[in-house]
Amino acid sequence: MKNFLIGLALTIAVSSPLAAQTQKLPIYGEIGLGVGQTLFGSGTKASLQRALGGNGFDPGTGNNVMMGVYVAPENWHGLGVGSRIRGTFGASVKGNAGDQYIFNYYNLALSAKYYPSGQFNRGVYGRGSFGFGQFTTKRLIESSNTFAHQYAIGTSVMLGGGYTIPFRRTALSLEGEWESASRNGTVNGVGDVRFRSGQLGVNLILSF
């Protein structure tokens, strides 16, 4: 998945300027990296313990990889709409028994960014995104050197805000982001379970 996201980012970087010339629309591409703290909603930790076994683990941090495309005509006065994909690849955390837990998740979303200055990609902005994606949790059982997995699929809402510094052909943004997600997965012996999770993160984004 990580290699796919990186490849998609490179594709966007090459194709976006060509698309803008062909369609005569101001199309902006972006790629970014960041770090975030995973958050568990009410009941999620208990549900993961039933699904994976073990205990005493907490959500960890993860590295964010993202990319997006926005259309922002001048007569929209700082508003841009488009799509965005973000993947989070978590660092392992230890449970009480010494087992390793890893939390990865991604989403593909519709997204809108607004710059109060009236010019897209300049100054302070706010962003809202709504998407669909997957949450994957793995437990490495040290005693047997085997993995237990839990998957969940559902929707997520993301809100962000930041500041963009424009350059001649590119722009650089520093962004804070909050995510709330609700995803459903099947737990053996239990049935369908809803997993509520989220993230608080900081991202550095290059636009072109």
C-alpha cells in the first residue's frame, strides 16, 4: 500500500500540470508527509482486545503519506474542491505481555480547501474532507512469532487548517489535522463490531 501511495503521488506530480494545460482549468496537485497520534473511540480498545487477544496496549503514532488534486477557478475566490488520499503507517507499540501491535489506516476522500485571502494556495486556509477507507490492526505474538489481524472498513471525516507560503511554481503548507472515523469489522466469535478511531496530526505539504 505504501509503494502504491508513493507511485500515485509521482503520477499526480507529472500529470497535474498537463491536465491543467489541456482543460484550461487551474488544477493544483499536492503531496505531503506528516506524523500523527492515533486516537481510540469509546469501546474500540476493548473490541480490539477481543479480536486480537492480549492487553495493556495503547494507540501509537504513525507516519502520514498523502496526495491530492484540487480545481480552484479564480472566480471561486479562494475555494478549491477535489479529492485526497492519505495513508497512515503506524509505529509498533508494546502490550503488557511484550507483544507488538501495529495500527495502519487509509482513506480516499472528497475534499475542499478555502483561503479567506481569496487566492487559492496563499495564506491561511481551512480544509474539510469526507471519505471511505480501511483500518488494519496487527498483533505480533512473540511466543509463537505469528500475527493476528483485524480489519474494519467505513467512513471518516477530516478537518484541517494551516498556512501556505507560495513560491514561483510551487507552494509549501504546514497543516494541523483532526480525523474521526467509524469503521465496521467482523470479530471471530462476536460478529460485526464498530471501531471508532481517529487522529491528531501535523503535515507538511508541497503543492504544484
